Amino acid sequence: MTWARVRGFITCRRDEGRPEMITSLRSFKFGPVHFWMAALLAMMAAGAVAGIMVFAKGLVLTNMTDLVPWGLWITIDLSSIALSAGAFTLCAAVYLLGLKQYKPVARTATYVGLIGYSMALLTLLLDIGRPDRFWHALVYWNTHSVLWEVSMCLTLYLMVLAIETAPIIGEAEFIRSRWPGLSKRLEGLHHL
């Protein structure tokens, strides 16, 4: 559809490309990839709803007690940290030990590490119970607390991965064509 001005009024005219678009939509088939995407989207929506409920009603919804202190949050936290540790180890093997045959996988491992530590930080925010006070761990150091150590390590690792991922984002054609100055700064930040 195109918009045109006719006798002072803005009207909508039918476009010639529209029938092709409708026929391509009608020939759409729901394949296995689309099934997995729909299933993952449904799980993400359920997780978002559960997270909002925990923010609204508190940690009582998790049904964790002193008898059973490990719940789904801790499981997700530990598995995402293990995933990110594997990504860090692969990047260290490539760039510090010089195993150049794994260099094509290192960029993907950087993204995987960033996603894993982002997941761990989000579950830590849910596990704290008061996510609005997350910054207290960075300002008021309680070095005897295990949660302080975990939050500091996660924050610092996430910052390192953001710096490590910046050149990859700067090399993207979308960023390079729209914001060339930003692209050059990101590429020069830390070059993989």
C-alpha cells in the first residue's frame, strides 16, 4: 500500500507488490524450525511471567526453605556459569595458549559466554530477593559473604565479556553503515 495526497486528502492506494506478499504468506508452512522457535518463545514467556511474579510476591513462590535451599534459580545459575566458564576456557586456549585451529569457534564462544553470564546475573537478581539493592554489593563490601563474591565475580566477568564482544559488534554491517564512528571505536576497544 502507498499513501498519496488526492484533492487535499491523504488516501491509501493499493500497491502492485501486495498480491505477491499475500501469496507468499499463504504458501508459508510450519516446519520443525518454527516449532522449536515457538516452543522456546513459549518457555521464555513463561519464565518472564514467573520472574515478574517473584518480583511482585517475593521468594515465597519458589517454595525454598532451610531444609531445601536449592531450587530452580540455583540450578540455572550454576549451569549458566558452567557454560560461560567453558567459553572462557576456549577463548583462553585460543588467545593465550595459541591454539589457532579453534579461532573460528572463539567468536561464538565469546557470545555464548556473554549470554551465559547475563543469564547468571538475571537469576542472581531473582535470587537476591531485592533486585533494587543489587548495587549494594558493589559499594558496601561484605567480604565474608559468599553472595558478595558471586555478585562481584559475575559483574566483573560480564564487564570483561562486554569489552571482548565489542569489536565483534562493531564489525557488524548494520553498525558500520549507520554509525561508522561508533564502529571504529568498538573495533579498536579490544581486537580479537
